[in-house]
Amino acid sequence: MSLEKVKRGCPLCKRMVIGDPEHKYFCKPCNILFDDTDIRTSKVSKNKPRIVREKGFLYFVDKQGDISRVKMARSRSDKGPKIHQKVLKVGVKKEKGNLYYVDKDGYIAKSPMKRGKKTPKGKDVVVQRVVKG
């Protein structure tokens, strides 16, 4: 299997991507996998942010509505100020009373926050995926 390098192939940062048409292309600075159609048309499907997660990092939705990550603390020596890295700019508008997070598939999801009130029996907490349109 030979990997193909495409200069200015990333639709987001316009940098080089590595991969092949049969599988997918990977942009190292953005940390995202792209399909062959995304590379050839230079457009990203905004409905599906695809993030390749790395071990040892915590992914979250920051105040600007973008996906960021920070290195997780493993011992007492790791505690202290952390550097946040932006992974993907999405720009989700947050609503008050909802908790926004990155689910296991790499989508931004929201669920209503519980603030001291008990939910009645039989009522489930609704989790919605947020899609930028």
C-alpha cells in the first residue's frame, strides 16, 4: 500500500495531507481524517466533524463553541496550568441550561443540565447531537 501526499489538500488549513483514495486522508495539524471527495472538492461536510482522538488528552467544547483539547493530569507533578489546543473550529452557539461535550464519535452533543431538581420517574434525559448548518 502506497501513501499519497497531497499538497494543500486540507480543506481547513490548506496544508499537506497523507493517505490514499481507498481509505482516507489524514491532516496532522488539524488532527482530522478526510474522505477522498473532501480533498478533491476542498469542501468539508460540516455535519460530520471527524476527530482522531489521541490517548492522554481530554476533548471538550470551549467558550467559543469550538472543539479543544488539554493534556490530562496523571500524577501530582502534572498539576498546574494547562495549555488548551484548538482541534476544530465549529462555532456552536451555546444555550443556557445545556451541557455541551464531544461524544465518542467526535460529534458535539448537548444534554440538559440538572440543577437541583429531581426528574420525575419515566422521564429520560434527552441527548441531542448539535449540527452546524
